[in-house]
Amino acid sequence: MHDLPPEGEMYEALLQRDAAYEGIFLVCVRTTGIFCRPTCRARKPKLQNIEFVATASSALHAGYRPCKVCTPLGGDDHPPWVTRLLAEEGRRIPDSALRARGMDPTRVRRYFKRHFGVTFHAYQRAWRLGTAMSGLSRGERVTGAAYDAGFESESGFRDAFRKLFGEPPASARGCLKTSWLRTPLGPMIAVASGAGVALLEFVDRRALERELNDLRRHFGTPIVPGRSEHLERLEIEMKEYFAGSLQDFTVALDVPATSFQRDVWARLREIPFGRTESYGEMARRVGRPGASRAVGRANGQNRVAIVVPCHRVVRADGSLSGYGGGLWRKQRLIDHETACGAGVDAQRLVEAHP
């Protein structure tokens, strides 16, 4: 996972167009739907209208398009054949089409993996599905979202959607519902059953796709974009949490778990707001002294970030480790809770919230 500098530091670097931060972070602008380099010459947006991400893949999955002014996916830095592929803006190009253009698919895959962190086909999917998900979340019809996202047909969009989420986007009954939440620490994806929230993760978590697959298998239902009372309650409580006015979440949970995981996660929710606990303490409190590693694994398997506060567990010496959302987020969450617990204004984080 990528650690990001403090938000204030990144925003100052953006205002100064500081080239020292090239490759450290990217800036996603909510009002325009684009993402930029720190040195972009375009007019600088207000802090409340942006979010920072570490990788282009994260920006694409969140539905942002690369800026044509600063070309955050690269411009002159790339060979001409790569620049031409990037100009396709996510349009599906199979291996056969690459070969017809005289390009070796293996070479293309390796180049994109090395420079962008994802394969070429994964880059294409991220662009198209991220754009389509953004459209669906705004209430667009499936057909409109498909074409706006660059799919050549609605059926092509449905096929791609099915591969990622399990069923066509028009499915509604008997489904797990998913929605995107924007937070000061980056976009998150939430999934809920009829009984409660089953997943809340940052969209750039590496294990996210596997976790979605696990949920589909466990519940035996597809995952589709939509609203539910549990997702609406979660969104309200998350806003209150980051505003510093909520310490204990009340939203219902419906998370598949073993009995040991359930014990560990229950103990996590008992750690007081603004406090931390070591893995050893956790092991003793769940009746498994000496099982620090097992507790650590259960922490890592938690699918409901923040609500089940696995970020409150640290090493015995107080140092940070083991957070799927990135250690920088873990530190920010701890700092936020410590400040709120001490009565300090939470505006430092709230300013980045939409």
C-alpha cells in the first residue's frame, strides 16, 4: 500500500506546483471529474472539492478521467505507442487488436503493470467501470451510463459489470446493494444485505475484489449499485464520525465471520474512542493469551473498516502495522479520534469532506 503525506502538506504542494511531489500523489477534482498531477497548470480547486490518491488506478476506479493539460498518465514520458493507447480513453482493445497494430500484448501488459501498477486490460476496465459506476451513482439509466463510459454497447457493459459484481446492473431484488462513499481519506465502497452492512473498504484496498467475491459466495446473491436503509444510515454516521460528532456507530452489521473473528471484532468495538490497544492485550481480552498473530490475522480480515475499528490496534511499542487501507490512513484515523476525544476541533479532516 502507498502512504501519502499529510493532507495540508499535499495541498500546499499543489498550490505551489511543487515538482518534488511528482509520483507521490495525484489530485482528484470532484467538480470536474478529472485527476491531475501536483504540478498541473490548471486553476487550483478548493480543498473541499478535491481528494488525494496515490495511484492512477485508484483515481480511475473512483470514476475520474485524466487531465488533458498535465496528462497524469504520462505524455512525452512514454513511447509513442503507449501515448496512442492512452488516448483511447479506456476503449476496449483486445489482444487481437493489439497484434493487428503490430503490438505485442505481453509487452503492453508488462509496460502498463510496471508504470501504472495494473495490466493494460485492467486499466481499460478500471476506466470504463469507474466512469459507469460514477454515472449509476448519480441516477443515470444503465444505457446512458454504458455509452457515457465508453462501452460500445449496453450488452458489453452488462458483461463487464457481471464479471466484477456478479449480475447485470438492472438486477434489484434479492441482491446485495453497494454504493460509494466519499470521505476525507478517500472514496470507500460499502455493501449491505437486507440485515446490515457487510463491507466497508477503501476502494484502493488490494483485497477488495477478493472480498467482493467472498460476499457473493457467502450470500449466494449478486452485488449491484443501489440504496438501502443500512447504506443510508452508514453514510449519515460516517459524515458525523468525520465531523467529530459521533464516536459509536449504531448501523446494523451483517458480516460473515468465524466464531473467533466474531470475538475479535466484538472486542475491537469495545476499545474506547480515542484509545489504542496492542495485539497482545487484544489476545488476552478474547481469552487467547499468546495468540497475538491470530488476532492480527482476524484484524486484517475485518471487512468493515472504521465502524469495526481495527485501526485502533497497534504494536506493543505503540508503532503502527497491519492496516489494509494504508498506514497513513491508520495514523490519520488515530489522530482524528485522539483530537476529538481531547475536544479539539475536527475541522482539519472535515475540510476535505464533500
